[in-house]
Amino acid sequence: MFNKKISNKIEKIIKEKKGKNYIVLDCDNTILMNDIQFASIHFILKNMLFTISVDELRDKLLPKFSSKKSELEKFINLYSNAINKELNSNEVLEFQANYENISQIIYLNYKTDLTFIMLSDKSINEILEITKKAISYHKGLNFGVENFKFNDKKSTFKTGLSISMEMKNLIKIMYENDIDVFVVSASATMIVEEVLKPISKYITKIYGMTLEIKNNKFTGFFDSNTIQPLGKEKVKTIDKYIYPLYNKEPLIVAGDSMGDEPMLTNYKDTKLSLLIDRNRTDDFKKLIDKEDERYLVQRVDEYQGIFIEGDKSLTI
């Protein structure tokens, strides 16, 4: 359950609201227990659902990320060795174990998602079907971790997936009190829409990462001509698409990481910045430690996938 401070604050906000209002929520590790994009990657990797050819993968990666050519050549070679091998083979395990490292290199240096590039030979509908299967699979798992290890390499993924009961209730209560609910996420829009389908009737709109489509085909990249809600771009998304509908700032903003920090702190009229504490060790901890009338902290137990009371989160 929400702790008492947060529950009381929400009741007060609803009671004192004037006119039409809205709130903005992050999705992964905020509305959700776990991250839908990482859960999907885990499912894809575990079952080796990649079908892109080695030549096409090379053509996608090397010209665009030439500064990491050496690392990418090794990765492509691992992929080549793993194709069409048994899931329990050393070749597949070595590829799986190296996946997280190269994925982080691509993301940290280029803000690009490796997995979408590797799915670029598939149609949007095929990717959506994989997402549905990943959601169903993770909903059936206990909360925990799974490691793919080979020699000194390891890829680690959290398992389990659910919509937080408290966030579900918050969204429903906002809806019932004529307060609109927007989700602004750094995961792909279509994936967020799929995982939040059970509560979609209460959500006004979801803004996530937009996939690039050319000649009716997914390119493997995000659309550079649209605002992609990463970090400060979440504020730009709110300011361009949401704020003009109300001419006022969000009543509540919720998030769990530095990717959410800009929208959590940007709006002076926001009544509640709801911080989901997952024991981050980066600058997000400064917000957690700042706890005051506006910045209120909700602890979690990631081993059970629930919100808890107390002064410390239990994280995997």
C-alpha cells in the first residue's frame, strides 16, 4: 500500500483541485513492477527469437556505430556462431552472456536500442506478438533474476512483471475524479500500450519512444523527427503535447530514476512528486533524501513485487 503520507497527500490534492487537471506517470518500475522493455529483451534472448541475417545485421551496425567497430565485429561473430544452434548450446549461451555488455555500449554511446535493430527484419505486428508473449511469460514468473553466464561474461535480467496495485488504484481514482492520466515513458509506445491494456480505459494517452517507419517497414531505429521522451525530453513531451490542453502544470508526477528527474522537478506548481525508491545510487538518491511535503518516497519490495511501508526498499 502507499504509505500514509502519500495517501493523505493524494486525498488532499483531489479535494483541493480546481478545474480540469492531469497527472503524469512514468511506466517502467513506476506503474510496473519491472521494466517491460527489459522483460521483452529477456524473453527474446532466452528463446533466441532473432532471425535477422548476419549480413543485414552487419549493414545495420557497422556504418552507424563505426567508433565501436571492434566490439561490434566480435558481437556479430558471436551471433553468427549462435544462429540455428540448440538453445542449450555453448554458442547460444556465449551470445546471451555477451548481449548485455554490447547493448549497454550501444545505448550509452548512441542512445540507440540494440534489440530493436536486431528485430528490424520483422514487421511491427510480429514484434507486437512477441511482446504479448513476453508479457504473458513474465507474469507467470516469480520476481527475481536470471543470469546468462559464459566464462567471465554475464547478462542479468529481472524476472516477473505486474502492474502495481497502488498505481492501478491511483490511476483509477484520478479517472473517477475527472483528473486525466498521462504516461510518459522511455520504452516504445506500442510496448507500453500493450502492457498497460488492463488499465487503458483510465489512461488519457501514452507517450513513448516512436519507432521509425520507412516504406511501410520498421528500420530498427527510433524516429529522429519526433520528440523521444528520454530524460529532459520527457519535459519537452509534456510541454508540447499535454500542457497546452490545460494551461497548467501536472498535479502529480511519478518516477523512479534519473530519466524521470527532469519532469519530477521541473514544475513549480506540481503538488506531489512521487518517488518510487529502488535504491538508486546515482543522483536520484538526492531526490530520495530530499523527502519533504512535495517529494514523497514510496518504498518497494522487488522480491515480492509490491509497495511496502518502512524506511528502506528491498531491491534485487
